Amino acid sequence: MSGALDWIPGALEKLEAQGLRRGLEPLGSPQGPVVRLGGAALVNLCSNDYLGLAAHPRVRAAAAARSEAEGAGAGASRLVCGDLPVHRELEERLARLKGKEAALLFSSGYHANLGVPAALTGKDDAIFSDVLNHASIVDGCRLSFARTVRYRHKDLQELDDLLAASRARRKLVVTDAVFSMDGDAAPLAELTALCERHGAMLYVDEAHATGILGARGGGLCEALGLSGRVDVVMGTLGKALGSFGAVVAGSHDLREWLVSRARTFVFTTALPPGACAAALAALDLLAAEPERRERLGALTARMKAGLERLGFPMGEVVAPIFPVILGDERLALEASRRLRERGFLVRAIRPPTVPAGTSRLRVTLSADHAPEQVDGFLGALGDVLAGLPR
Ligand SMILES: Cc1ncc(COP(=O)(O)O)c(C=O)c1O
């Protein structure tokens, strides 16, 4: 070996000193309200398995049966020889859930966000992106030849001014529906109207809204009656739907265009049959068991009220994502460590995932949590915060 990687140990030490080094720790159990980690049973307050479907017996059985029947992998890109009937079946179901004509599967939300903005824009175009959009959107904008302009979080006036001033051939506005680290919602009705007024395309990432918001769990667009007006809606299958993959829903023309032009669709292996079958089973459960979403709603209200009593404003939170902002990286890490000692798994989220100075505990819930687990966490958090040097 050349020794050309010798810079890494020093760089890792620097990350460590800044409280920014990340590490992996394998779980000793499937997803659930309680998981095993490092030999301990911990109340799991950091998964995106919001509806408790990732390890649901019917979801597991569907994945297993389809894998048994059709194999573990799709073997190739959809365009080569990996286009399976289950892909179409899932796309049709997801198009209906999203209230759209058509849908196209992607390998993950990250793939969708990397591929779609670049497919919709070129060098004469401009993308307008909320500063708090997910990292995959940031990276997707970088992959486009369009000029990317970031607007202040949910700042409609700034966006309006930027759109008015832009001479771009095509304009694309991109936003998270529910912001992944803050749990707040984009002002979608206003954004839709703004895009219509300026002739801009609107791309909405419903990673944390799919399965949660809307009368049928279709997402924020459904909740606000905007499904027919938002051009491009992305949803992930790996969070509330307990599986893996993502969908981009819109018009038939949009789907056709992406099949030819979205590089992260064209140049990657298709989703495995088992993952698609798991998502189909999750969609069945979403429709058949509305009580899951009701339970999650009640737990969300309980957590919000409790965190507000501890002094953390939660007024903007619309989904089971609660930002407990502590500021300093090391403080967030220490709070996470102490909560773990008390039996609660909550991760410290640090830059670059969140802006510098806003390191936090990102607390999430699943429909399968018991109210007592929420209360227990709130009590432990109160004790831990009282003991921290703040
Ligand atoms: C807002 C948002 N978009 C996209 C993604 C990526 O989705 P996936 O995990 O399916 O790659 C995430 C995941 O964390 C997210 O929070």
C-alpha cells in the first residue's frame, strides 16, 4: 500500500475532538418500541419505523414468501432485465395513495432525491431549495447542472423575490414536506400557489409524511388537499411503511421522462421483490388498521405536551419527530449517553446533519410505544437535563 491514506487517523482524531465522529453499533433485535443494544433492552426513541411495521409479522411474512417465490434480488436494472410485475403492482398502489396518475420506484429516498432534480433541470435552469432540506436534496441539487439557490427556512417572501428575479428557463422549487430534524411542515399551500404564479415546478419530499399525515396516510399533500396541484411527490418506503425504497409520483409524462432521464433510476439494480412485497403488506395494514395512526397521534400529543412542560417549544411539530435542541455537540452526546444509562435510546444529532450550534436529541415515536414509555422518557429527560452543565 502507498501510505496515501495515512491522513485518515489524524482526521478521525480531529472529528473525535470536535464531538463529530460517528460510529456503528449493531442492534441485537428487530425494530420495535424496545430494542436490544450492547446487551441492554432500551426504549427505542430514534427509529423512523413510525407505524411499527418494519417487524410486523404480516410484513415479514409477505417479504419472505415473495423472496421464496421470486428470489432475493431483482438481478438488474428495470431497463435491462429487472422489471418485475411486483414493481408495477406497487407503483399502482402508491400512485393511488399519493393521488397521482403514475408512480416510479427508486431504490431509496436518497436515490430519488439524487436523481429527480437533475432529471428535471439543466444548465439554463434554477433550483430553489429550503436551507433545512434533507442532505439528499442538497446532494441532488449538486448533481444538477442548474444553479441552486437556497432560501431561508420556509421564507415565502424570500422565495417569491428569488423566483421573480430569476431569468432561468425552468424553475424547480424543492422542499421537505415534514422537515426531518425538526418535525415541522412546509407551508405547502402557499408554496403551491407561489409556484403556480411563477410557473415553477414543485417537488415535495414526503419521507416523514407518508403513512402519517392525510386522511389515508397519503402525506402532507393529501392532508392539505394539494395532491392534484403539486407536480412531483416523493415518498419513502423505509420509514412509516417499514420496508425499503422510495416512490416518485406525478403525471404519466413525468414517469416516462424519469424512466429515460433519472440516472439513479436508469443505472441501478431494481428493488428486490421481497422489499416490494413488504411495502404492499404495509399499505394493506395502513388501510386496514387506522387505529395505528390514531395511537401514534395520541402518543405524539402526549410527547409534545411533556416536552413543552420541560421548556422545549413544540408548537410547529406535525409528525412524531421532536427536536430537543441543546446547542453544543458534546452536551447532546452527553445527554444521549445519560439517557441510555436510564434505558432510553435517543441519538444526538450534530452538524452537518443540523446547523452548527443546534445539536439536539432527535426523539421519535412509533405507534407501538406505550404511553408509560413516553412518560418514563419525559421523567428521565427532566432528570438528565437537570444534571447537565448548561
Ligand atoms: C426528508 C428525507 N428525505 C429523504 C431521505 C432518504 O430516504 P431513504 O432513507 O429512503 O434513503 C430521508 C431519510 O432520512 C429524509 O429524512
